[in-house]
Amino acid sequence: NMETEELIAIQLYCTNEGIEASFVEALGERGLIRITTIKKQRYVEPEYLPRIEKLARMHYDLQINLEGLEAISHMLERMENMQQEMHILEQRLSIYE
């Protein structure tokens, strides 16, 4: 099927990775990943897999709850944005050197 070709079935992914599907669903509910539903099947886009893996490691290995994961995700996002802004400013400054 064309519409599901790029998507990863949550149930299959979770079974392979040893992660609870409810954990991935909770990430979706909190807006940390986007979940797509097609014919009652739940899917994630491949681009979210590294984020799911990172958050799952923090949750399962470090016992960080969903609220903590949400806070950490927002902080990491802000840091990435700041790094991009700093890079742009460094490029602008190099013009004047």
C-alpha cells in the first residue's frame, strides 16, 4: 500500500525493540512524536525512530517518567535551536574578520 509504505507499524516496532506500545502511544499523546492511524492500525514515520529509541532508553534504563521525558525533550529542542542560531551568528561575524 502506497500510503503505509514509508510508515512503521507501532506494534511490530515495539515487539522487535522490546518497548511497550503504550509507551509509544503516550509519546504521541504528549506531542513528542506524531502517530498516524490508517484502518485502525497505528504507525510512526521512520524519522521519529531515533527519538523513540532515545526516550525509551531514558525511560527504561534511567526510570525517567513521561513528564521528565517531556521536559528533557523541550530542553534539548531549545538547545538545538540555540546551537543553530549561534552557528548563524558565527557565520555573520566571520564576514567582518
